[in-house]
Amino acid sequence: MWLLKWLIALPLLIFFVMFLAQNNELVHLWPLTDLEGFPVQQVAVSVVYSVLLFLGFLLGRLSAWSAYAPLRAMLKKQKKENKALSKEHEKLNHEHEKLNQQVATLQEEAQSHKPEFSLNKKIKGWFSKPSAEDK
């Protein structure tokens, strides 16, 4: 983006400098022509245009800065909200890791307490009398 900016601004700047170099005639400063105590009553056109360009640039930058003030405020607010959400995310992530560790330990305990298969118990169960609860 900065390259495009310079590709547009550089030819305009060169054109403006060439314009100033060609216009070196002296002009009267309109509001200052009637002042007797003012030492300079005539100024080169290039100086006037240079001063006006500089003032226009400053006013443009000031205007752009003030126009983007709401955007800067919104970005600052979003940055603060993102920081708070990031802290909450870290906290929840830590809690999630704890819960995953608890689930892993519970699964290990469940696997270690599996009832062992015994053929003798199975055969005894086939030939035993049914209990009163099974009926």
C-alpha cells in the first residue's frame, strides 16, 4: 500500500516543485500591503504556494486524525475486551486440562477394576438355583 501511495505522491510532488521553480515572480501580500511597519511587502509566488501546501498538509493530517478518533477509541475498547477474553480463555483451558486429567485417571481406575472372567463362576451360575429376585 505504501508503494501505491508513493507512486501517486511522487509525480505530484515533482510536478509541484517544477511549478514552483518556474513561478519566481514577486507578488504583494494582500492583507499586508497597507502595513507600513511590516518589512516584507512582496514575496515570491513559490514561497506563498509552499507555505499554503504545508498548511494544507497540516490541516489534512489534523482532519484525518480527528476523523479516526472514534475508530481508535473502538479499537482500544476491543483490545481491552480481547485481553479480558484471553485471560478467561486461559482460565477455562486450565480447568479443561484438569478435567481431562481426572477423566483419564477415572478411565484407568475403571480398567484396573474390571471383573475378571472366570469359567468356574460362569458354570456355577448355570447350575445354581435362581434367587427370589430373578423370578
